[in-house]
Amino acid sequence: MTVPSTFSFAHPPSEVASDMHVHGLSFSTAAAEWVDALPLGNGRLGAMVYGGAEEELIWLSEGTVWSGPPRRPSEHPVTAQLARAAIRSARAALTSGDPVGAEEALQALQYSYPQAFQPLARLRRAVASAHEPAPRAEVVPKRDHATTAASHRRGLDLRSAISWTSAASPAGPVAQRAFTSAPADALVLEVSAGGRPISFTLDSPLRTERSGTEGTGAWAILRAPDDVIPAVQRDPDPIRWAEEPRGVQAAVALHALSGEVRTRTTPDGVVLEVAGDATLILAVRTTFTRLGQEPTGDVDEALAAARAACSEVAEQCAVRGVAAVRGAHEQAHRELYDRTELQLGAPADRATAGAGEPADTSTIGDTDALLAAVQDGEGAHAGAAPELTALLFHLGRYLLICSSRPGGTPANLQGVWNQRMQPPWSSTFTMNINTEMNYWLAETTGLAECAEPLFDLVEALAERGREPAERIYGSSGWVAHHASDIWAFTDPMGDGTHDPAWAFWPFAGVWLTSHLTDRLAFSHDDAAAQRFWPTLRGAARFVLDWLEPRPDGTLGTSPSTSPENRFVVEGGRSSSVASDSTMDLELARQLLRSMLRLAEQYGLQDEALLDEVARALPRIAPIGTDSTGLLREWAQVERMVDPHHRHIAHLVGIHPADQAPTPEVAAAASRSLDARGDEGTGWSLAWKMAMRARLREPEAVGRLLDLFVRRAVEVTPKPGGGRWRGGLYRNLFSAHPPFQIDGNFGFVAAIAETLLQSHTGTLDLLPALPPDLPDGTVRGLRARTGITVDLHWSAGTLRNATLRSDHPQTVTARYRTSTWQLDLHPDEPVHLTTEESHS
């Protein structure tokens, strides 16, 4: 099958627009390492494109390719008798004033760990030569390599979700386009090298079980490890393969479209050699079936499906042209991406940034130049290049679209991208902040569909979590702890020696349910309410069973941790276990309050449970302050081991809570953030930004914004903030360090909070606009009760706003001292103009 694929361009494949800076990344060299590469994704298939000219490197991953599943013992080693004894011992130790003993008692609950997200394969493309597949393709090369050339440009168009490369060298021009199509569920790679031969080589760090060729196509079956031990356990041989494999198998099919194609296989992979310009189609199918269920699919059926997908895309290219396949991909992507847009800076300034068809295209949207522009001696100053903030906002939304779509798996610690067999923190669903943060932006920035995989995971956890809830806690509800995987791991993790500060935290499921209640708050959905109610009911049942009465009649939790902090104990020791952590109490309060609200709003029935909820809710212990006026992390704890710890779990009642705190709590929370310090990891900076926005502290938001946009490689230790410092890698991935995608996602959510808030029942317009972002427009922000909001501001003042409602309703909107009572109706936008706009 022959498809003409010759093309060239001297600039990004989409139009060179005046806002290219904020909707694209562009570089003048190929990527030198993984965090320089550019991400593509269709919700399951991920690709990191290096953008080389004569040689190209693309790391592939797929959301369902994990190690495991873990073998589930017929009789769990942590029996009900052992678990109940451990909890009794911990409670007794706390009662006697021995928190260290309580910590040691809880280590008896540790037995296993979640599995690890895996890289899939390495795809290399070469001009006028061919790479040979390597045994166990190197996962993390000492220095990744993709050759460059004179007049080299590469980039990523966020609007079209297409990566592009354009280079001219003495050997000849090279042009490349790549995209991962959601409609086709395939990667498409278009390459032109002036008619010179092109080769494609696929190999993998996974085990290659079988491979083959047919016509102009090739295929390989890859097998993931049966067990990957987390790095925290320091095992010298962490990657394990069973003699009888039972884990995920992946079928990868490739098909080349060109005049002449030769294919061959080796024990380590496949090679396709093309006589001239070519289009490569790559599809992946796996034996994974659904979250929480062990693989039951047949690998030969997966292979047939992958090959059929390649053939179908090839047929579409032959009949309609590659442009039609590309257009369908772009349309599906833009249907999500275009819902919300942020522009920052005065219009005159934006118009000069890459406007028109410039004579020199080498500076269009140059990301290195943008990063350099915010650097200011010892630090960074976001106001020097406000378009970087807008670009990060759009990039975060782009990354969620790419890594979380209906039918796929949720975004993990690295979204859907990975190049390590033992990735940082196993790239799990880490649920004491990171998984939740991944999805805060979904409702507020118009990507509600992208939260569907998270809902699927929560329901899988609810199913798997019933057994440990009964066995460990004697509850008829369900429980989940610190981290999970696609197998819906729900037990406390660790090997009996690890810190309960993270290994013991039974409120992950409770916190995750806030995303279910948020969905019902942002959009009235009777079907979703009926779907979510059993899961919410099970989480509430666990909370009610775990709360225990105090002598003063209040309810609290014991033993109790506050992720991932520790406190000072007399005698120079420390512990992570006390009673009544503020986070436990706040999450319990939020869930029970939501249960009553949703039952009334949607007519949901469970009279006995709701009566118990109504009785328990007012008895949950109130938030306390310590002797210095800071919010307590635990009811009776004064001194933290690290007073600048990156986790700020005790402030969860500020954000993402769905109710305003009292003025006293808000003041104490602000003092607590001051004491904690601004420094932190990428995700910690984002969470602090969101909290400062909720507290209406725009100057503090601005300080954190400056820290967020600095280069990760240039961060130097300073007092406070713990041992990790956030920043940005060259491709704008957020650093923990290392890379964690929650920082990118949390940043979008935080910026949205500075522009619009609705958690109090009132629409607050520009409640915490950072001083360095005085001019801008935003369209498509979403507020609770189904309202879409557009805003325009200049000189730090709101000029006008437009509100649209999904259904008839009356709302209150507020800006500074102005308040409006508005009757909203579908298809009837309401336009507001402030008094300040006339001054």
C-alpha cells in the first residue's frame, strides 16, 4: 500500500498564530534527555518524542502495562486477629503517652505494596541507516541521544496535539509529524527525508515473547514483569519474572506506508526499512481488562486487534489521505482542549509575540527563551513573561487530556509516560495528595470527561477495599490506604519496617470520594448520583465505624497519621502516630456533610445510615490551634520534626474543601502557611498556591508562582521547605524532583482558583489575582451548579464577565464590593460590567 507522504514545513504544522507562545513548545535542538522530550498521548498510549533529525528516539508507554498483579493469598498474613491486636496496642500506647510504641505497633499491618507502571517500548527512526534491536532495550541511557542538524526546529502544538520536527543539513532536509490519535487509538508518524531511505526499529526493556512480519507490517508481543519491588524497600534485585507468567502482555503492531518496505525480526525486536518517505502506524493492545481485575484477555486476540487497528488506519490513509486521519485526531483533541483558554499580558504585548508570518521562524514560541525570560538573578520572576504562566495552564490541561480519557486508566504520578522499570515511587496512584491533585482541574477547566478513569478506579477500590476494611478495622464499609495500582491495591503498604507516616493512612478512599461529590456539585447528573451513591455510602460507613467517642462527647480517630509528617516526642525521639489528626477529622466532616446534601438534592435513600450521619456530623471534634496560633496537625501535638514539611495535610479544610472556613480558622491557616514557608516540591508549591488563593492572598500566590516557574536544574537549597525543591524541566514538566505530573496538574487548578471560586455558594470573580498578572482574559472556566464563566481584566481590575448556565437557576456573583443577584437561563449569556471598568 502506497501513500504519498512527502511534506515539509519551516514552522509548526498549524498556523503560526499570535498566541503560539501559549499554545506550543518549541526548541532549536533535539532533546538530550527524557525530560527534554515532548509528550503525546491519547488517554492510553503515551509517547515521548525527542525530535531528532537524522536519528529519532521515541519512548512509548501504555496506561495498562504495569507489573503484577500481586498474588493474593487465600489467607492474608495480616489476619483479623493480628490486625485488631495491632490497633488495640497502638491505642493503648497512645493512651499511656507512648506514640513511639503506637508507631511500632502499626508496623505489624504492613505486608505488601502496589505494583509499578512500566515503560512499553523504544521506537527509533533513522535516515539512510538502521538500528538493530537491543536485548532488554536500555531503559535509562547514560545520555539519551537524538541527532540534531543545522536550522533545527522541533516542537509540540498543544492545540492539535501534534509534535513536529523540521531540519536542514548537508545530507538533506528532514521533516516529521507525530500524533497519538484517540479516534484511531494509534500512533501515526509521518517522515520525509527528501526521498532518502528511512528505517524504524522497535525494541523494549520488557521481555519480547514473540515477533513476526507480514507484508509491510511487523509485530511483537511483550511481557511485563510479574513483580517490581518499590525502591523504598532497597531490594538489590527488584524486578522479578515468574516461571509461569500471569501478568500483562502487550501486542505492538506496526505498519509502514511507502513505495517499498522490507521487514525483519530479531530475537529482540523488529525493523522496518523503507525506500523513501514514509508514514508509520503503530497500535498497542494488551491483555488488561478493567481496573481491579487480573488480566484475563488472550494475547493472540490482543495481537489480532492491534494488527486490525493498523490495517484500518492504513486503509483510511489510502482512501482519504493521511491528512484526513490527522484531522479526525485533531478534531477529537480540540473538542476538549478548546473549551478553556487563558491569555495573559496586555493585548498589544501578545500581538507582537510571534505574530503573522515572521521572516525568522527560529524564535517562534521558543520555550528556552521563555524560561530564560523569567529568570532574575538568584530567582525567577513570573511577571517578566506572563505568557509562560498561560502556557503552563494550557500544558497542564493538555497533559490531562493525553493521559486520562474515558475507557482508559487514571493518570498516575507520571501521567501516562515512563521510561523506567522501577520508576520513582513506582509511578503509583499515590492517594494522600497526588492522585487527588491530578484531577482538581478536571471540573474547573472543562475536562469533566477526563475524570471518568478516576471514577472507575474509586469504584474498583471500593470493591477491593471491603475485605481489608472488615479484616483490619471490623468495618462493613470499604477502605484504601496510601497508594494503589491498576489492580486496586488497598492494604497498608510496607514490609514491617516502614514509617506509618505514609504506610498507615486509611483515609485515601474518603478523600477520593470528594471527586465524586464534586462531579455532582459542578453538574447536576441524576445518573451519576445513582452510580456513585453505593461507593459514597461504603466510604461513609467506614468513617462512622472508625470514629470513636472522646470523654467530652466529641468523635475522633485513633490511631491517626497526618501524611507524611512526624512530630517531636520527649527524649529526642519522634513519631508519626497520635490521635485525631486534623486531616482525618476534616475529610470525615466533608464526606458526611456531602452525604446529607446529596441525599436531599438527589432524593437518595438510606434512612438508617443518614440518621447516623446526621448524629455523628456535629460531634466530630473541631479544629484546634497550638500555643503559637497555628492549626494543629494532631489534637495534642505541638512540635513538628520538620516545621517546613512539604505536606500540608492539616490545611485540607482550606483547599480543596467545598465550604468556606470560619474567619478564625482562615487566619490560623494563613499563619500556618507562613510558618511552613513557601519552599517545596512542585506539587507542594501548587497546593500552597491554591490555598493562598482560597485565603484571598494574591501576593502570596505571586511568591509561589515565582518559585514554580524557575528551572529545576538551577534550584539551590535555601533554609526551609524540606529537602526537595520544585521547578521546571526543559519540557516544562514539573519537578518534585524527580518529575511528577501532579505539579503540572495542580498548577492549573491553582491558577483557576485565583480567577474564579464557587465553593462558598457565591461566584467570586478574580478573588486572588496575582499582582504580576494584571492583564488577561480567560474563557470557559467552570463553577459549581453548572456555570461557565469568561473574564476580562486589565490593570489588575475586572472589566467584564460573561456567565452561561447549563440550566435555569439564580446565583450570586461577587467582585470586590460589587454583588449581583442573577437569573441565569440556558442559551442566554449574562454580561457583567464592573464600576471599575468605567473609571
